[in-house]
Amino acid sequence: MTTTQKLPAIRGVHNAPLEEFYTSGHRTCQGCESALVMKLMIKAAGPRTVVLGSTGCMYVANTTYYSTPWVVPWMHTQLGSSGSAATGAAAGLKALMKKGKMKEEPINVISFCGDGGGADMGLSAISASLTHPEYNHLVLMYDNESYANTDIQVSGSSPWGAHTSFSPPGKARRIMHDRWKKNTAAMLAHGHPKSRYIATGCASYAVDLLNKVRRALTLGGPTFIHSFDPCPKGWDYDPRYSHELGMLAVETGLWVQWEIEDGVLRYSGPSRMIAIGRRKRKPIVEYLKRQGRFAHFTEEDIAYFQSQVDEIWEKWGTPGVSSVKLDLKGDRA
Amino acid sequence: MTTRTAEEAPVAGREELISGSEAIAQACALADIDVVTAYPIRPYDTVMQFLSRLIADGALKCEFIVAESEHSQFEIVKHASAVGARTFVGSSGVGWFYALEAIAVTAGLRLPVVALVGNRALDDPGAFGCEHNDALAVRDLGWLMNWVSTGQEALDTALIAWRVAEDPRVFLPCAISADGAFLTHSQQIVRVPDKRLVDRFLPPYNRGDLQLHPDNPITIAPQVNEDWLMEMRKQTDAAMRRSRDVIIEAYLDFNRIFHRDLTPFTEEYMTEDAEVILVGVGTLALPIKVAVRRLREQGQKVGFLRLKWFRPFPMPEVQKALSKAKAVGVIDRDYSFGSPMHGGVLAHEVRSALYDVEPRVPVVNFVAGLGGREITQPFAREMFAITQQAAQSGASDTQTHWIGVRENQE
Ligand SMILES: Cc1ncc(C[n+]2csc(CCOP(=O)(O)OP(=O)(O)O)c2C)c(N)n1
Ligand code: SF4
Ligand SMILES: [Mg+2]
């Protein structure tokens, strides 16, 4: 019963299915990229799918009683439970089919969570879910870089120095958080070799994201995708620029698009061009100056931010993915 | 006496010397559960050791998932239950508390998960022994709750638990409490019924049009807020109220199919003509019953009432059993600090149940056996003696007596 739905790759946006399974009825902000991720995710997966959604904007702003946007079966799950929800639903379906209590058929199980729910609170449950090769499911972490639903508080995934409702740049002190934790997917990939597919994505590159979802579901076993989602409310910019900001994040090299399939890492789109030296990264200031959350940045802040982006490309052992470098020269035993 | 049809003729089960935990594990196999999740914490976790063995040996086909925390442990079965799988889970003490978020929403979602609580003190300070505050933390949330006192009762009650919880009129989760060590780890002779009889008693779990499945594309647990939450809470309340009749029905069927004579909600022990009655749950029944017999030999009219079910609270049974008594003593293996009597949870519930009984029965509260401390015969006699005094004075004694506690330790 390890069969999965064979979802063929989509060649170009014009070949994407027209059918929508995430439709009207939601109340996300104008320009919400996370909502677009939902739409693409389920478009890629299709109707024979069960979706589980953690608390966060994609629950609260999406599913109001009487006006659900979900055409597929959908269930809310707790903030830190995307991993356990996926395991539970997949295990339940598997048990019932194996025991002849339910018609056998490959059903996609997708569980999504925000960065707060996934990269912070639910990390241990996601990690555990990735250790069960016998259950087929995808955990998709949509990263809007804050606890957005509760009013834009800093999360483990918020960028360095961003102004959030818990990290105000005050006169006496700027409560800037000093974390740099964007590589949740890579962290999970390295520790969970039984997971056949772990990737990053961004709705600005819609076909790439659609196909990553399809590859994850087709390969089967437990899989994970981390998407980077501009959020006009939390990042403080005009909603019309969401798409552009997603592209800028990739073009500046701040957000790195890649996938690891059966242990092989491949960069995708502009990230690949940057990685193979065919394209230069845009300066990060072009990205930072477009958003109110960085309005308090000094020249030094911008330079520091740039140095951090440079570091992930120039100093990391695997650019944009792993900071670990190899040294076989010395033995310190 | 009803005459037995051929179909109802007893199918021989087998007798086994097993612990309370093992009895529950046997019930899981008989009920053909689909998904079980485990996480280690004493003393409940012995049930998972037995279950994993049953699964490893092929006696039960089910997904056995070792979670990375109790929170995930309870979330996994919650979602498995939503897609239509029969589930079992359990915990003890702080492990149960670690899962509390998941436990709360399981009831809110009306998912018939069955859990074993191997009652344990909430350390710190470190303590493995039995206290009931772990299970009692969920008493207001919509979980069906019961306390079992023997291995046989553990097995029987587990089968009844799935039957009641999964009844569409109820669809509520059920927590079976078993006193840590006293029951989870002590062996008794248990009659394990034949699977064919169990199949007659326990229909398959059918989630109906609430099932999470592509054939039934529903949205479960959307945001309802002030618009609808009250109506939904009231639905849960209605389900809990309906569960009473469903429980009675289940015991009637149970007795018919397995040729037993169980009473659904309470066990009365020599209460008929008793002037003084002690009330309690779980395994303290044993020492208290011994004390009752000894005091009866001395001509004292004493008795014992054991609550088997706590949610729904067996109000009519409690009122009926206690209304003729001259005084009632309630033994709490738990505490409710700062409560009206600075006593335990059970005493307040019993006292509230007796409020409208005329003439009002005096109630005394005992806190005893905390942290697994043994309830000895002298302690049992002391509780009867104090309750006797209340019977003589005719007034409730609201000071709450801590039994078997070293003095001057404040
Ligand atoms: C256990 C728990 N703690 C806190 C909350 C409050 N809460 C609701 S939504 C939310 C934000 C979640 O942030 P994230 O996962 O990043 O999703 P987003 O809202 O940004 O889409 C929080 C903290 C909760 N629902 N549950
Ligand atoms: S706050 Fe951000 S993530 Fe939430 S609905 Fe608005 S745009 Fe989307
Ligand atoms: Mg977020």
C-alpha cells in the first residue's frame, strides 16, 4: 500500500489544470501570497486529497463557518501539529485500506502549517513525521516570516532585524532579533534521509511550485516543502508587489530555491543560475527598501544584511543550503 | 430470566492471569483497533508494551506509532479517528498534561478516541504513584470518563468504551482511568471473551457523513467564533446527556451477550441499610470493602459506593444510594486546592449531587492515598469513624481530613 497518485509534471503555466479546489470564500488580505500557495498546492494535488491545516492565517482567514474555500475535505489541526496530523490521517487511511475496511486507492494527504507552526512549535512533530517512510504525506510550511494571524509577531523564521509587533525599533533600544533561520527544509533534509523529497518554493515561480508539490506526492513517503510567501500586512508594502517581492527575494539570493530528491540536491530557476555563476545576485537593498518592516534600517544594517546573504552563497559548504564545510586534511582525534 | 437463543449461547473465552494494562491490551485486540500511538511514561505505558507484543506476534493488525511526544501521540489518533479509524491511546500524569491541547480538541471535534489514563501524580516533586488529578483535568471538556477497579473491569469497560464513544448519538472520546501500579501492574484472573462475541457486541466504527475522505469533502472545525460556538458547545452537552442512555443500553447488551450482570454506573457494596457510606473511585474499593466487612462483623451499619463512571456523572444512582444514609464520607485521591471545602474534586461533586436530597445528608471529605500511598485498614476505619461522628452530629464537616499524613510538616 505504498502506491501514490502518479501526478505528471506540468509543462508551462498554460498546461496547468484549470480546475480549482481552493476557491472563493476565504478572507485573506489582498495580495496574500500564502493564499496563492494554497491554491497552487491543491491545484497540483487534485481532488483525491485530504488537507489538514494548522492554526494561522491559512486557517483563520481561510475557513469561516459557512464560507469555506476548500472543495476537498479539509480539517483544522493544532498549531504545532502539522506533522502529527499528516501521520495520523495517513496512518488511519492506510490501516483502513490494509484491513479491507475502506476501498483501496491512493489518497494524497497534505498537511500545512505556517512558519510559527512549523519552524518553531511543530518542528519536532514534522521531524517525527519524516521518520515514517510507510506513510505517504506532504507537510507544506508556508512561510510569511511572522506569526501573522496573531498580529505579526516575530517568529524563528522572521528575517534579521524585521520590525514586528514583538520586535519594535524603539528610540532607546531596537528589539531586533538576531536569528537567521531560513533553512528549515535543509535542516529537515539532512536529518531525515528516509524522506524522498524535500524542497523550497515560492508562488512567484508557480509552475516550479506546482511541480514540486506533484513530485512530493508522487514519490510518496513523508515529504516536506517550505514556501516563501510575501505578506503585505506583515511586511508592510502595497499588495500589488507580492509577486515581485517573491522574485526579488530569489534574485537577491536571500531565498534559495532547490529540491532534494532521493538524496540529490538540485537548484531551480534563478537560484540555479546564481549557483552555477550564470547570474549575479541583485543587491539586497533592492529587496529591503521595498518593505516597511525594514524602514528603520541604517546603512550598517543593510550592509550587515548583505554580508549575511553573501555568506550563505560564498562561505557555506553547499551554497544556500548547508553551512557545513568539509575538512579532510587534519585529524584532531 | 430470558431464555438463551442458540445465537446467544456462551462462546467459551479463556481465563488468564494478567495485569490491568494487559487486560486493556487484550481489549484492544478484541476490538480490532486500527491505529494506536505510544509514548513512554510510567505507569500507563505497560499497556503499550503488551500491545506492541500482540502486534508483533500477529494477534492484532494495526498501525503502531511511537510518537515523539504526547502532544503528537494524541494528535495522531485524533486525525486517524477523523478518517474513520478505531483508535487507542493513553498516558499518565504529566504526559497526559503534555497532550492537553490535543485532548481538549478531540472532545471539541467529537472524535471517539479511547484512552487509558494510568493515574499518576503530577510531578514535580517526582512521584510515580497514583493520584487522580491527571484524568480529572479533563473533567469539564466533554470526555466520557470512568474509573475501573479490577483487571476484568478494565477489559469489560474498554469494550464498552468504544461502543459508547463511537455511537453516533454520542461521538465523544472516552478516558478509562486505572490506578497506577495498583491496577496497571497487578495481576488478576481475567476472563478474556471470545472475539465472536465481541463482534456481536461492538459494531464497526462508522463516522458517517463526518468522515474526512475525498468522497465526503467536508470542512471540519472552521472558525465559528461567537456566531456559532455556543450552539456547538450545546451540541456537545446534548451528546454527553444522551450518553447516559447509550451507556445503559451498552451494559444491557454486554450482560446479554457475555452473560454477565454488571451495573452501569456505580457499584454498591452493603449500602442497602447502611447508615454511613464511604464513596470513592478506583482500586481503593478493595481496602474499603475489607473494612466494611470487618465493621459489619462488629455490627456497624456501613457501606461503600464506588463510582464507575464519572462523566456523565451518575446523579440518580448517587442520590439513590446515598439519600438514606445518615452521613457520607467521600475519599478523594486528588486535591482541588482552594476549592470551597479545600478538599477534593469528587467530594464537591457528590456534595452538589446531594444538595436537593431531603433531608440533606451530611458530607465529609477525605484526601487519602496521594502519590500512591496505600490506604490501609486503620486509615479506612478512621474514615468510617469520622463519618460516623458526622452521622451523630447530623452536620456536614467541611474541614476536609487528610488521612495518613505526618503531622506538623507545614
Ligand atoms: C498552542 C497555541 N498557541 C498559540 C496560538 C495562537 N496562534 C494562533 S494563530 C498563531 C500564529 C501562527 O503563526 P504561523 O504558524 O506563522 O502562521 P501565520 O499566522 O503566520 O499564517 C498563533 C500564535 C494557538 N492557536 N495555539
Ligand atoms: S496577514 Fe499576511 S499571511 Fe495573513 S492573510 Fe494577510 S497577507 Fe496573508
Ligand atoms: Mg507565519
